Amino acid sequence: MNTDDLEQFEAERELQLAQEYSDVVNLFKFAVETDRRFYLANNVDVKVIAEGVRPLLEVTLSDAWVWDLYRKSRFVPRVRVMSFKDLNIEELPPLDV
């Protein structure tokens, strides 16, 4: 596999992932962005584990979906993230019925 083949493969996977995201986003209440990943989740709990200049955050997500090109199953029942970096949690608008 050469570089062009790899780039084409990744571009196709990214397109599939974007389509999957648009298919499932309405199933979730929160969008969560960490320094390493992007998640959709129905429950989010954030705890400050260590105070200081760079506080350590523990984020627990349940009923989640992970944006990851190489993961076979992106739906996960529980995710635990530890981070010193920025964290963005957005409540998604309710699904219009």
C-alpha cells in the first residue's frame, strides 16, 4: 500500500464516519470534545481530581459514541477520560418532534 492508497483509504473512512455521525447524533444529549477524541453521550459527569495550575479532570460518559476512524464498534456503554487539558461539553438541542 503506497501513500496515495493510504490517504484514499483514510478519506473514505472519514466520509463513512461523518455519515454515521449524522445518522446517530440525534440519539444523544451531549457532544464532548477532549484533546484526543470527540464523543456523543447521554450522560456526562465531570470531577476535579486534583486542584492546581493544571487541574486533573475525570470525565465519565455513559451511553456514548466515539469518533474514531479505526474503531470497529463506536458505541460504548461507558468511557472514562482523565485530562489536564481543555474540555468542551455542549448540550445538544432537543430533537424536534
